[in-house]
Amino acid sequence: MSESPRRVHFVAIGGTGMGSLAGLLHARGIEVTGSDECLYPPMSTALDRWGIPAFEGFAAEHVLENPPDLVVIGNAVGPENPEARAAIDEGLAYLSFPDALYQYAIAGRHPVVISGTHGKTTTTSLVAALLLRTGRDPSLLVGGFPLDFDTSFREGEGDYFVVEGDEYDTAFFDKTPKFLHYGARTLLITSVEFDHADIYRDLDHVKQAFRDLVAALPPDGALVAAVDHAEVRDVVAGAPCRSVGYGIETDAEGAWRAARLEVEPEGTSFDVIRDGRTLLRAHVPLFGDFNVENALGALVIANELGVPLDAAAAALARFRGVKRRQELRGEARGVVVVDDFAHHPTAVRAGIGAVRARFPGRRLIAVFEPRTNTSRRAIFQADYARSFDGADRVVVRIVPDEPIYSATGPVTQRFSSERLADDLRSRGVAAVALDGVDAIVAHLVRDCEAGDVVLVMSNGAFENIWERLLEALSSDPSA
């Protein structure tokens, strides 16, 4: 691990990864500052709680007035960013977020990298929680806020550094995927689908990134793969190290399988089976088949790292979840409000199914904000219509007419919220497209009844719609 600098400035500190590394370095006693175009919870409140000053807006003087020893440049900024430009032009030391994370936190430890299109944050949090509760004292950096840690980073004394490995690109000056920079020795792949259309041309382009990740594993490493998924099986073929599969339906030799899934009031129980033998019955305080799959993957990783299965399963039953992953935000007027990060059609479908399992027999109203550079394109227009089939009603936020970043060519077809609402109605799902959070909240206050569950899905701040809805429901004079 490299000698730590005394002062570090983060350009685009509001990203979960960037803010988490800033928090880790600050906890060591390093002076840390940062800036971002727009800061919002949960990272804005976390930075404030950690005592890290952050400027809102970018300006060259943030790095020039009192030059830091190191500038960390996030992938959310381009070469025209005034702070990045000033740091480079003035010859200040700078690194991308992944390189800074590896150099100042991961190097010298055993990197346990959790990757995949879906489920990375939850599975990373699960693995770290299992290692912590079984005495391994791991380090952690994750793109969310696990409730077992109450923060998005941890620096332990143990050998393992558990990190969420994202396939997004590294920086404007380094277009390789972030997860290639972490030196994975133990790797888990949850899923492989087309996403990040702003940087990947198609599914084959995404798969090549994962193949590169697998190929970089050392011969004495370990690969754990969700082999129920054909695209995962494809990218892990020919791995240079030992490979172990897991899934719910798999019958692959040597693979781990979850069977006899049973939804209970506090989560889901399942049998853990390998080579036809039931090893034990496990419980995870989460809902949905995809979360059972994530939990099984975490158990397999823990086993690969030497944790006895019974100890790992006991720790699994105590997992507390992750903020913004099917997080219960509150209840007002008998209406439950749940927050989920889902934005890809597969994640939307899975999230709806999980909440349906958690609240059986209740009317489910899904509220969706298409916000990512991918979801605001027309690529998944038809897929989204099918992904909401499990909801009783759907409210879609109308996408603002704003530029969509793309490194893969001009965006010629944009996602239409109005068309999605039309398509849903044609499938028998009551749906509306509304412009702005005020209109959505007003609609929900009028439409919701006691017993309803409102599932809000967005990867952004969504103008704090959760609290605004709960407050409006509580103060509604017609209630």
C-alpha cells in the first residue's frame, strides 16, 4: 500500500464510490476536500457527518488556491471540467478513483471483487457482513450504505478487502472498466446483461469487459459465478483458476444450489444443496429469488475464504440490508412507502416481485423515474412495458428533454414515458405519465388507499419524493 498523501481533493465527490474513498482516507486523518455539481443524500449527509467539506459546483480555485498532494478525478466529469483541467495543466498529482482506491486502500490485501449487472451492492454488503460476523475483520468499499456497517466503507485489520466491482469506465483519461483496476483474487459475477449504453455498444461489448476481468484472475484465485444465467456461463468459460457455480435452477457438477424457497414474514428460507446433498437450511432477511441467489453467492464466497458454512449461515440470518435496496421508508395513512434503486428492466421486474412477496395481497403501486443515460434511451422501451406486469398501478415520471451523455454515438431515439404508460394500459395495467414530483405526489395522495404499497424506483435523489409523499399523506385533510 502506497504512503498516504496529507491532503486529497476529490473532483465529483458525490458519487458513492468517490465519497466512500474520501471517507476512508479522512478516517485515517488525511485532510480531504471535494466538490460536485449537485450533492444530494445519502452521500451529501454522509460527507457532512464525516466532517468532509464539499463545494457545490466546480471551480479551478478549489484545487489551485491551496494545492492538494493528490487530486482524485471521478468518471462523472469530462476533460473540460475546470478542476480536472487545472490539476492536469498545473502538473498536480492526479489519479482516477479506481487507481486511487487500489493504490491507497486495496494493495497488500486479498481483493474480493463482487461484479455483475445486478445485485453488486447487496452481494458486496452480504459478503462483508458474513466475514465481519465470523471474525475475519474485512475492509470494505461498496456503492451503497449497508445497515450492518452504517457507512459505505470500512478499514479492518483482516486480509480481505471486499469491493464492489463496476463495469463502468474509469475516467475520461482511462476508458477501461473500473473493475479491472482492483487486482481481483477472488471474484464473484452475479449477472451479465446489456447496460451502460452510453459507453457499451451492445451486449457483446459488455461481455468482453467481463471476459477481460475473468482472464486477469491469478492461477491461485477463485471465481464464483451465477451459472443459472447463460451470459455468465459464457464469460467465465476458460477461467484461468478454479471456478465454482451457484444458482437456484443449476444442475452443474459441483455447483451450489438454493432449493425449497419459502417466503416468511421476516425474509426467505432455503435449502443449500451441493452435489445432491442438502448441507443446511439458511435464512436471509430479504425477499425475492434474486436476493436468495445473492445470498447463496455470498455463502459460497465465504466458504471459498475458509468460513465454515454453518457460521456463515448464522451470520446471514442477521443481515440488516442496504439503504435504497427495497428499503422501507415509512408508513402514513396506512400506505407503506418502499425505496428501491432499480432502473434496468430486469431489476424493475425483480424488485416488483420481491415487494409483492413481502406484502402479499396488497395493492402495489410502482413509481418509476427513468434517469440513467441508458434508461432515457429507447433501447429498453418495450422491455420496460413487460417489467411492470407485477404491479397493480404504475406512475412514470416524464423524462426531461435534456442532453444524454454518450460515448457510443449520437442518441437518436429517446425513451418515452408517455408511450410506456400507453403500453402498460394496453397490457391491462393502470398507468399514467406525469411531469414532475409535485404532480406525482398529488396523484398518489388522491389515489392511495390504506393497505397500499408504493414502490419508488430511481437511481437518483428523485427530489426526495419518499419524504414528500409520506408528509403529504400524513397531512392530507381528506384522510
